[in-house]
Amino acid sequence: MSKIAKEKEKKEEKSNVTSQSILGSFLVANKKFHYNFEDSKDYKVSSGSLLFDVQLDGGFGPGLHRFVGMNEGGKTSEALEVQKNFCLMPKAKGIYIKAEGRLSQDMIDRSGGLFVWTQEEWKEGTIFVLETNIYETAVEIMRELVKNNPEGNIYCFVLDSVDGLISKGDLDKGFEDSNKVAGGAVIAANFMKRIAIALAKRGHMAIFTSQQRADIKIDPYTKVPIRQTTATGGNALLHFANWIIEFEPRFNGDLILKDLNNKKYDSEKNPYIGHYAKVVIKKSPNETTNNRISYPICYGRKGGKSIWFEKELTDLLYSWEFLTKNGAWVSASEDFLEMMSEAGFEWPKSLQGNPAIFKHIDENPNQAQFLKNYFRGVIIGEAS
């Protein structure tokens, strides 16, 4: 090839170089350092509460979520509820990291999750219990499963809780020395920097629970101490979290009596049968920050039915005037009866009291699902 022809070819090659071709070459050469060639996975996992789901725009999605608050606020129960619902999806598996030893048999029975303790049992739809309180061990299994996933599974990790973990460096130290090592927050920051994008992009979910100890500022550089929440675990876990849900303490006024019309407690005639769990959204991607939600819990129920959906649904039917009280009886409106009939269901024209409504909803799951979808459609704008 002549010198003139070579010069002409170089000019043509140079003229074909564009910003798009440069970007394309860069992405190909660095494909192991980015996620642009991967398809995003998205979904909504129900909290178990219709009222809670309304604030969540349908439920929790991929990524990191923080559940923080005082003892007995409901953090672990809600984390297990979300994990159980997550595992109903195709190719879904769960890992529950038991760092504080609070996963009792009673809690397992109430959650409705399928828990296993061996690798052979860990199949689609089940939750493996990893019993460790070593920070590095807990985060390394999460990182390894997200990084090396030939089966294309999606995982829901529940770390319960950040407060129960210690670093390997603290394990053999004396009591005074171990308190001087601030390993937890550092490891959390490094872990989230390595895995945060992959966690959300590839459709995985992580729920970290923790107590409340020290205030953490939204903006660490501001002169005014604007507080986001009082969660432990360092600023990294706050920064990378999609949702931060704060569970408030329970008081006597939150307890639910058997006779909803009688406020006087009686251990035999009118005992407590449940309570209202109260949560505040401290960080959100949908402008619901600082919204407060209260949803009912019913005692003594197993199989993932502790969240009292029947009561939630009944309250909504009252508020939308689909149901009205007439003395001891509850009547259904004509519009409501017509709507149910058009959907192929038969709702009684009248029922005697709320317990009869709860029973009807519980015994007719297809009607309950239809009404759940109806309210999700009109309130959230989607069906579950």
C-alpha cells in the first residue's frame, strides 16, 4: 500500500471516531468494572400490611433497607414478613443472619417462612439460617452470593442485627481493648461501597436491623444537627439505604382489646388480643419521609398471619362507606354488593359485628385478595 493510501486510510479511521464509539470501546474494555450491560431487576415485595404498602408505593424493592428502633417494636417480625413474601417469587432464596440469637421457634412459627439449617435443604423459596455474630463472615457470604450467581437466583438477606456483630479483630481482645476498635462502621462502609450497586441492579434485597443509640445526622457537614434517625451502624448504612423505617415503642394505648367497643381491660372477659405497630419513614425514595403508619397485629396467629389484614381491610371498608354499622349489625352498601357481584363474589348484606366480618374475610381468601387488589389499584395505582 502506498504512503498516500495509508495516510488516506488513517484519515478515514479518524473521521469515523465519535463520542459514541469511544464510549462503546470503553464500556467493552471495562465491562467487569460496571453494570451497564446487565438488565435491571425490579419488583415490589409486600410489607404484609396494606396501609404500609400504600406508603411504600406497593412494597419494598431491591437494595438495602434499614429497620431501626427500640426493643419489641416489631423490627424482626417485619423483616421476616418481608423475607417470607420475597421468597414467594421465582428463583428467590433467603438468608437470615442470626447475630443475636432471637430466632425462637415461636417466632419461626409466626413468621410462616421456610427456614433451613443445611446447604442441602436450601432450595428455592427457603431461608437459610446463618448463625454468626462475626461481621466479616456475615457480609462476605452476602458479597459472595451476589458476585457468584450462576443459577440466576435473587436473594433476600436479613441481618439481625448490626448491634450483635463484632469484627474478627475484636474476637480475641480483652473487654477494654475491644471497645476501642470501631470496626463495625468501617466494615459496613467498605461492604456497601463494594456491593451496593450490584445488590440493587441484580435484584437482591438486604434488610439490616439495629437498635437506637446515637444520633446520626443527615448531613455530617451542616452546622445545624438535623437528625435523620438514631440508628447504629455508621453513616454508610444510612447513606446507602433506600428505605429507613423506624419502629416506635409500644404503649398501653396501642393495645387492642377483644371487645373493640369496650376500653376496659379484663383478663377473662376483655383481654388484649393484639396491638398497633407504629413505624415512621425516616428515609424514602418517594417523598414519604416522616410519614407515620400504624397497622394492627393479632396475637396467637401462625403461618405469617400476625399482621391483622382482616382488621385493616374492615377499617378500609368502613372508611370508604362500603360498610356501615346499624347497632350490633353491619350492613353492606348497594354499590359494594354490586361491585362484589360483578367480580363473581357474594358478600352478605349484613353481618353481626366486626368478628363476623373478620371471619368472612379469613374464610374467603379470593374475596380478600380481590379487595386487596382493588384498594391497591385505587390508592397506589397498581394491583398486586
